[in-house]
Amino acid sequence: MAKTNSKVKNTDKTIARNKRASYEYHLEERFEAGVELQGWEVKSLRAGKANIADSYIFLKNGEAWLLGASFPPLNAASSHVVCDAMRYRKLLLKRRELDNLVGKVERQGYSIIPISLYWKKAWVKISFALAKGKQEHDKRADVKDREWKVQKERMMKHDVR
């Protein structure tokens, strides 16, 4: 009989996802960046405790910063470290990408919205997009299209012989 491994590895590399991003914004160009973290934050992320739903990215002094992401510390975290769950976190991007983002945000009025936080090998990466806000009628149209796709799938499923 084959030996079973009691430790089941999580194959999903996603830590946190911003589900409302595609509902609230027109996502246009996507980027990937590394996140500068402290040790207690990495432990918290390994435990799956992260929330990027209300976060956003802003550019200051030629650098990109993640604000509003919450990584609550673990109870077993070291007591000599001051843990600020809502601190600014620097994003690691190349200069060319930063210059491109600055141009689009300042001249064309885009916002930078985080989409997901995930593991890439041993590194924590964040996927974000240049986005423009949706109007209320755009949101209603998206809901209508989604409902039509579901209804169409139901009709096709019952129509198959």
C-alpha cells in the first residue's frame, strides 16, 4: 500500500484577491511587482492572513507604494517588533515601468488598483492594473452581460440531445 503524506501542500499560490476591482474599474494594462516586506508580514502571509480589497497604489518621489493593504500579525509574532498592519509597503519596480506609470497617472488620469497578491517561488508579488473608474450604467451593463451568459449556458445545456 502506498504511503500517504499527512501534510497536504496548497497548490494555489494566490494569497489575496481584490474581487471588486473588475466591478468598480475598467482594468486596462496589467503589471507585476515585488513587495518589500518585514519578517512578521511574511509569516502572516504564509498563514493566509491578508486583505487588499480596500488598498491602492500611489506614486511618490519616483517610487510606488502600496497603501491600505492589511496584513494582521500572528499571535505568535515576536514581541520586540512593532507590528503595524496598515503600514506603507514599497513596491519593487524597474525605473522604466515607474516612469511609464507616472506618465499614465499624471497625464491621462489613470488609477493604479491592486488585483491580487501571490507567491512566485519564494517571493511575494502583487499584480496591479492601470484603471479608470466605471460609471453606474457600465456596472449595470456588466451585470446584465454576466446574467445573459449564465442564462445562455442553461439554455445550451438543456438543448443538447
